[in-house]
Amino acid sequence: MTHVSSLVIENPFYNFTARSDIPELFNLNKPNHEALQHVKKFLEIIRKKKRESAILPIIAEAGYGKTHFYWVLRESVPDAYVVYIPVPTNPNRVYSHFYFETVKAGGAPLLEFIADSLMQKYKGKIEHAAIDYSGLGNIVVEAFFALKDPKQSKIALKWLTGFDLDEETANFKRTILDDEELAFAALKIMLKIVDKPVIFFVDELESLFIALGPEAELQFLETLKKMHNEACNFLLCLACLATLWDKILDLSSTAVQSRIEPPVVLKRFSKVDIEDYSKQMLKEFHQKFEIILSKENALWPLGTADVESAYAFSHGNPREAIKWLASVIEERKSPILKNLESNQLYLNEISKEIKTIVKKETKFSSCVLHRNNGVFVSLSSPEKRFLVALCPKDDLDSVFLTGFSKSLKNVIANEDYDEIILLSETDKDFEVEVPNSVYKLKDIKTKFLKHLKEA
């Protein structure tokens, strides 16, 4: 069992802001269902070649899960590659930025797939590929062919990734990450050959507008328009703050506007969404610390009143609701931790005493089998096998006693014992029937020991 002091730094609601580099434990699929269906609809259109590409805005207020939606797509759309694209800080370096993030996401397997596909299609003859790919495209195809040549593969990989450029590549007149036109040519080839549609999830679209002004934002959108016109097999999801989307769109050219689909608006949390989210996050929390709970206690240490409060405080804003729940958990942890720590020390002391008594005064050998807010000690001799179950302290939260009872029931169901002996501070009703073997702790050295000796 994880030591309870670990709970001091644990809070299942601590990460209330999504990040692209940290996978999300729980996806808000239910409130994002409508947005997800829109994405799937456009992917199907692209997949059937009714459209080469599409631009779909994903807009919401701050804290409504725009970045989180990237993780929803990663988990829920297995028939597409999902690439996270932070908005480039330089509007003059868009294609190289898209290319780099795509290669970073796909890694060496993606480059190998493209190279294998080209080699197979053109039967390993670069001159055959030159018919379909001229100019800059031919340079890129040559690099992919070189990737399959043992003598050239190392330098080809450096050129295609832009990583570890050294004196071997210093004399290249054009490098794929320093040349926008070359990067665009490479990106178009990859998109055309890859076996599934690509979702480019462009996050925080408004950041260029805020940092560099409307001209930079409009330049970025014009670049995306060219990509939409000339490349294929991709869906551009533009995540943007709702408060700035209309302003950005109004400033855009008519040509840009005509290529952008109506925006999908991410929805706020309902009370049910907050409850579902809480149960899922707390489930991970309970499992980590081996806390076994009934369905009725699935929100522990929260309650339905906390869900109501989170909804009232946040007005359905997911981030604000999660922050509220995190603060409630922090308030409740101290007394729970104090009790759990005290209970752990108590269980350790009594279990040691049981083992000492058994070792000194009986023919049984002992072994601690399992801990779950209580202790199970197995006692064995050549003739008989006992399980001694030591209950949690009396003043511990009732959910822990319930968890102990469930653990005891599981042990009895899965192990063969001649007798179960239950030790507790007071007489209590248990879910598990343990006939003729219930002892109070004060009886450990008298009745309990006598019972074992007679056995």
C-alpha cells in the first residue's frame, strides 16, 4: 500500500490546465461530443476525396478545454494522425514549423513509411519519381530515396529532420528547416503519401494577434489559405478564444473567410459532467492508494453538495470547476491524513504484536498478506491455516471500514482458510460473516492466544 504521507502532495484535480506535452488522464468526451462529431464528419469527407482539405475553427472561452480537446482527438480519432501545432512566433516561418512538428510527432517511423512508399511506387528508380515530382519536390524525394541507402541514410536523416546538423550538412545550399518553399514541398509530399488523414491542431490561434498585432495574424491565415489550396489530406483545427475569433475573421480577406467552415463551439460543464469528471479522477486516486469504495462513495472525499458548489462557482467553466474541486480536496486532506497516519501506526503496532505472540507461544508461522486500511495476517501450521483480520481504528472514516470489509470478502473468496479470526476495537456489523471468531483487541493475549493453542 502506498504510504499515506504520499497523499500530502497528491490532489487528483491539481492539473486544471491542459498541456500538449502531458497526456490527459480523463477526456471530457461527453461535453465535447458535438465538436468531436464535427471533426469526424470532415475527416470522412476528406477520406472519401470529396474534399482535399478543410479548415475548422474550434472556439471557446478561456478554460473551456481547447487544448484538452487535442487530447480528446488523440484518444477518440484513431483513423487519423493528430499533430499539435503551437502557433509559430514568426509568421514568415509557418511551413517549416508545420513540417518540424509533423516530423517530431511521427518520428523516424513516419519518415521510413514515406521513404518505403516512394521506393515501392517508383520501384526504387529516382528517375521515375522525377516525372511526378519536379523542382523542389524532386529534391525532397531524392532525400527520401537516400534514406533507404545505407551509405546515405545518416546524412539524409539529418537533412530531413533538421536535427544534429554538423559539418557534413553545413555546405547544403538549402536545408529543409531553413527554407519555407522546400519545407512546404516536403510537407505536401508527406501529406499526399501518408496512409491516414492528418489533423493539424493549431492551438491559441489568437496569440499572434495579441503579441504581434493583426497584420501578423492575417499573414498567418493567408499562409494557411495557400496550404489549403495546394496541399491535401488534412484537416486544420484552429483553436481560438471566442472573444477574439470574430475580430480575427472580420479582419481577414474574403478569400480566407470563404475557406473557413462555421466554428464549432466547445460547451460548458453541466452538473452531471462535473460529477462524471470527479468520479473518474477520484477513481484513479482511490486505486493509487488502494482505497476500495462502494458506488455510493465514488465521490469520496467529495460529496454531491461539492458538485453543486463547483457548478455554482464556475457557471460550467471546466477549468474553474476543477480549480474549485482542487481547493475542496486540499481543505479535507489534513484531517483525513491525520487519521490515516494514526491508523497506520496503530495497525503496524498490533500486527507486530500478533506476530510476536504467535512466534513465541504457538506452533504457527505468520506472514502479513495484504494491507488495505486494515491488516491481514496469515497463520499456518502443518494442520491448519488461519487468517487474522485486524480492523481499522474506530474513529476512521466509515469508507475505510467498508473498504476493509470488501477486501476481507475478496480474500475469503479467493483463499482457502480453516478459520477467519477478526480483531477489532469494538463490536461492529460487517458485510462479511465471520462466525465464532470475533475478538476485541484486549483479548489478543488471552482468548485469541488460547484459541490458537487449542487449534
